[in-house]
Amino acid sequence: MTAPSTFGLSSEARNLHWLLTNLVEEVPGIQSVAVVSSDGLLLLSSDPGRNDAARQSLEAKPTGPRGSAADLATIVSGIGSLTIGAAKLMEFGGVKHTMVAMDEGSLFVMSISDGSLLGVHGSADCDMNVVAYHMALFVGRAGHVLTPELRTELRKSLEPETTGSSR
């Protein structure tokens, strides 16, 4: 995986990019990762090409769930919302994580902080316990750093560059 460009980002944002890159490179079977805000917006992705696709998602034709980080963010946000609603309805407390095992792969969703979510798309042969463990490590390291200011910075870093912007 090629590391995404972190030029112009704060040290906290660069550290979060590093943690995400490390998660993908160190855990066998992880295909892609997305960090999503509580309102469903992509904040961070494991693939710089997917970040570019997210920036251009309004102009591009839809290519399905494997087409862009924006697609993974949408799926993660939807599953997160569904499970949070189910937990409230059942009065079971907050949702910690969700795992979906499919024939051709797995999807993991874990709460980070303030409604933000970590979503991981894993291969069919990934060890679900190992992925969940490393996701929990990521959440433990990133949760206190993912402040409203950092979420705003990460969102802005995915926006298309416009003339007259200062960053």
C-alpha cells in the first residue's frame, strides 16, 4: 500500500494516517479500511486512490461497494446506524462492534468516539479474531485523538481543492 499524502496536515492527523496504514499493512486479510464521522462522512481511508475517488464521487459514476472509499463509508455508516437503533430498541446499551461474515469476505464496524466508526473490509480467509483485536488497538490509540477539530481537518483534506482556499 502506498501511504497517502499527509503534507500540510497536523501531527495528530499524520499520526492517525500512520495508525491506519499500519493497521492495513500489519494485519493479514484486511483489504480496505475507512474511518467515518457520526454523520456518515468519510474522514480517512486506507487507500489513497480511494481517497481520490471519494473526492470525485459526485462527478463519478457509481461503481458499487468496491468502487470507492465513499461506498465503504456509506455501508459502515448504515450498519452503524442500524445496530445503534437495534441496541436502543432492545435497551442493551451502546454498540461496541459489529461483524458480518459473507461468502467472499467480512465486514467489521467498531465505534471509535463521539459516534465515529472504524470500518474494515476483510478477505474471506481473514482471522476475524485477529482483525477485531487490531481494530480495538486502533480505536484505543485513535479515540482520544479524534477531536471535533481533527474530524474537521480530515474532512477538509478529502474535499476537492478550490481556488482561494488557505489550506
